[in-house]
Amino acid sequence: MKKFFAYIGDVTLFIKDFLRTLPRFYKSSNLIAEQVIFIGVASLPIVLGTTFFLGAVTAHQALFQGRDYMPDIYIGMSVIKAFMIELGPMMTAFVVGGRCGSAITAELGSMRITEQIDAIETLAIDPIRYLVMPRVIGSAIALPLLAVVANVAGCIGGGVCAIFIHHIKLITYIEGLKFHFMSHELFGGLTKALAFGIIIGLMGSYEGFRATGGTEGVGRATTRSVVSIFVLVLIFDFIIAQIVF
């Protein structure tokens, strides 16, 4: 229990140091753009692939559970609501957290082990502003954009399953996507994605900065990073859902 509270306190101090650098974010616009490309553009293929098939599975399950008593128009509504509220931001966070959160930790952990971060400090450069802030902001920008892409890919995957496998009419599926659409559900999902992006950037950077024990320590830090990201994503998913919905 003592180690747990010490860990919480250390993370809190790390977040405080990060917040201190935010007023100067405009000085790192090039670094932020690089991270948006690395986290957002490079993750696009895997996000598209996973959410496309997840949309197909969602449509299949909706049809399997309610085909005998649920009108076909509700299939499209079930898919888009599931993705806007939950599946889009959640699956995006898991994919990006596993891919980029671990990469951030491994990169910064290697820099810590090889004393590159110490060298940056000796040059009077704030390592939090130079290394952490661009990664957190880049992740916060990339996640909502990827969540929108995930929503679209999921709806397309659901449509392919509904139309070509279960023979639902295209116009029926499209009308279902528009049926009972609520804008606050979309923005609530994007709020989740924004929070998840901040979590990925912060925890990936924190574990990298605190890595010790050589290359083996970098591996342990990477494992802790991915686990903490997944746990915090689930916790904040519940908290934001209670507030927004």
C-alpha cells in the first residue's frame, strides 16, 4: 500500500511538471507535428482494420440477438451508437496504447538508461518540455481524429456484414445510421478519446523517464506502461460516461 501511494504521488508530481510546460507549447510545434504523424498517421492501418471487423461483428451480433423482434432499421442505429459512445474511442485507445504507449516508454527509457536525458539537462534544456510535452499533446490530438476514423470504419464494416451477409437493404442500413442520432453522444465519445490520448502520452512518458536497471529495466517499464494505460483507460471510460451520459 505504501508503494502504491508513493507511485500515485510520483505520477502527480510528473503531471505537475508537464502542466508547467504547457504555456510554451507553441515553441515545440514541429515536435508535436512529428508525434501526431507517428501516433496518428502510422496507427491508421491497424485502427482501420480492427474497427472494420469489429463493426462487422457488432452488426452480426445485433442481427443475431434481435432479428426476430427488432426492425432492420435498428441495426444501423445499434452499430453507430455503439461506436460513437464506446467502441470507437475504446478500441482506438487500446490499439494506440499498445502500439505507441509502449514505443514512447521504450524510446524514453533507452534515453534514460544511456543518460541522454541527463545530457539534455546539462545543456539547460527542460527534458519535460522537449520530450514529454510534444508526445502528450500529439497523442491528445491524434486520438480523437483516430476515433472519428474508427467510427466510420466500424459503420462501413457493419454495413458490409448487414448488406452482403444478412441481406439488409442498403437504404435501410443508412436510415438506421441516421435514426435517433444525438450529437452529444458523438462529442461524448470524442471527449473520451481526448482523455485516453492524454493518458497514453503521460503514462508512456512517465514510465520511460523512471526506467532503471539497463535494458531489462526498459522492458519492465514498457510492461508497466501498457498495463497502466489499459487500466486507466477503463477507469476514465467509466468516469467520463457517468459525467457525459
